[in-house]
Amino acid sequence: MTQHDADPDRLRAAARAVCEDYPTAYWRGLEPDRYPDAFVKAMTAAGLLAVLIPTEYGGSGLGLEQAAVILEEVNAAGGNASACHAQMYTMGTLLRHGTDAQKQRWLPQLASGEVRLQAFGVTEREAGSETPRIATHAERRGDGWVVNGHKAWTSRALHSDLMLLLARTAPYESSRRGEGLSVFLVDLRDLDGITIRATEAMVNHATSEVFLEDVAIPGDTLVGEEGRGFRHILDGMNAERILIAAECVGDGRWFVETGGRYASERVVFDRPIGANQGVQFPLARAYAAVRAADLMRREAARLFDADEPCGPEANMAKLLASEASWQAANACLDAHGGYGFLREFDVERKFRETRVYQTAPVNNNLVLAYLGQNVLGMPRSY
């Protein structure tokens, strides 16, 4: 991909061209826990996972608006972009806060697909969404660091060469809120002390737990300033929310189109079931909700690419899009009736996949709390 390919229609066509070789039967065949390695390789070969990497490092130098179009189209085609979306938003921390040496070493390899950065080691079982409470810690030893701890919900760690790791480098008690955390770019290959275990879940997101026991990492793995890692990953979290919103828009499109097509073809009592308002109106309302959420997603991406504050818009985009895709999922399943529960129709798979996004990467209740407190000025609830 090049700057010439920044046109959304070109990007959609490029993504669709890859997806045509990986139809819904491909994704169905991966259930319950196989990783879509062939699909990710094809996306990499097409340059679609390097759109956010600057041209001087072998990428396309495009913006988040363009990246969002690609992921939306994957989901709209019936696939699941979660298999490769992390490389886009996780890479941003390296791009914005890494040293020149770090960027020169890793970004060209990420652009070419020589290495993958798909793992984001942040969440822990006890801390949950209260990120400053994480217990994984990194201690200085000579010129490097020794890391001990445990990460949960670290998707794709078994299929990634690199992991962006958030660890505590100063005690929680001695730090201001959000301080005392540092971020490291850890090479998962041949590192003693790292154990990765796959986690069984309702959806095939290649989720895993990562255990770190006396893991020695070089000093040059620190990204940005020591103690300011939480701030360094915040803009990446905004990018994550916007890209997830795009995937939900793609899911919503798939559900509305699939449900509408089935409702137009399925004849009961001598008429298509789509002629019944009880089938037609829920799909129409879901379509309107998806379109409205898409507008917020585009606005959030525009602000992000302009390097303007976009926290409220990124959070609202994720909130509205995840709710719209779930609304569309239910309308599509209702339209299919019992057939919607059969694996061959793919509705039940997509139904499970899109439900995740009301809970992850941030629970929608926390989004509402953020808006209530930081936008509307109401008292803090957490």
C-alpha cells in the first residue's frame, strides 16, 4: 500500500480482495481455537497491516481513518479482524514514544511481516480495568531489568514475536495516580522465564495468560520515560477504541445485510418474512444505529489523525458501535429463527464475536463513567 492508495474505496477493495480468499467457511473451520495464520500472512503481504507505519520504515504512512476502513471491511466480509488489529494500535506506542534506534530496528520488520507485534500485556486478573493497580513489576538489574508477574487476557501472545508490556517500576503507594508504570517492548522469542498458556473462551480470539518469572530483558527495551508508561499507552487506547468501533460497524453491516437478504428470500405463509414489520423494522432500526455509530467513529478518527484530543469521541465511538452491532446481531438472529443457531449460517459465530466488544477492550459502563465524570463534570464514581 502507498499514499496513492489512501482513497477509502481503494482500501476497501484491497481488503475485500484478501477476504475473498478467506470466506466465512474458512473462519468457521477455525473454531474453536485455531489462529488464522494464513489470513494474517495474506493481509501482511498485501501491505494492509503496515498502513500506519511511516514510509521511511517501509509502511504506507496513512492515518487511523484508513486503518479503520480496512478492519471494518474484514468484519463486513464475515471475518474477524481481531486476529491482527493489535499490530495497528499497539505499534503506535513504539512510533510515538520509542527511540530512533528502536523504531529503526523494529518498524521495518513489522512492515514486512518479518516479526509480529500482536500482544499487549496490560490486564491482570486482580487489577481488571483498574490498570494502575497492576502487580507485575520490573526491577533494575545492572543495565537491564528483571520482570516478575502475570498477565491475563493477553490475546495472540502465542502468535506474536513481540509483546508490549506494562509493568510497575515504582510502588503503587509511592506513586501518583497512573504514575510509576513503565512500558517495555519484549521479544517473546527464546526468553527464559516466560510461560504462555492458551485460555479457553466463548470466542476464538487466541486469548492467553502470560507468566513472567525472573525474566531478564535488556535496558533498551524500555519505551519512553520510566514511570510514564501508562500515559504512553493512553493514546494507543484511543486508537484501539476507534479501530474496535470500526470492526463493530463492519459486524453491523454484515448482520443487517445477512439478515435482510435472508428475510427477503425466506418464504413462510406464501410471503417473504421480511414483509412482516416484526422482522423488517428491527433490521431497519439496527441499520440506522450502525450508520449513526459510523459517523462518530469517523469523527474520532479524524481528530486522532489531526493529533487533537479525542478521548470522548473515541470512547463514544466504541460505545455506540458496540451497542449498534449487538442490536444488529439480535435482529439478524431473530430473522433467521432456529437457523441462526446453526454453525453453517455463521450468525451464531458472529453473534458471539461482536458481543465481546461491549465488555472489551473497555466495559461500556466504564465508558459511561468516563463521559459522566470527564465530559459532563459529574462526581467521580470510581
